[in-house]
Amino acid sequence: MSKKQVQVGQVFQTVGATNGRCWRVKATVVLFGIPHAQVVSTEDEGDYKTLSCLVLTDSNFYRLVPPPPPGSVAA
């Protein structure tokens, strides 16, 4: 069974939340032998938290937002 990797720059969206807030991975760290991601809100960079990578890659809690295609322009 392969483990999903969390990488700096990836964006994850909260599942089941009314606002569907998105979080960008700023750094990865290992705490007590467990990989974690330090994430910041894409709406408010003052809002940040540290999550276990296992939780971040669990589709019951978060979903990976695919990056825009190369050359696309953000609206």
C-alpha cells in the first residue's frame, strides 16, 4: 500500500464545511516521529495550523485541489 505524499505548495480543501476553506502547505515537519504539514488559509494568511499528514490526506477530512493547468490565467 503506497502512502500519499504531502508536498509544499499543495492546496487542500476542507470536506463537509459550509465555507469549504482551502489550506496551502507551507512546510512539512516530523513531530514525535509522525509527519505533519504546516498549512495556511488561502483566504487569510494569518490563519494557520499544523495537521498530521495522515489527516490531511484522508478524504473524509480534506481533498487535494488540483493545480491549474500550465499557462492558465487566474480570474
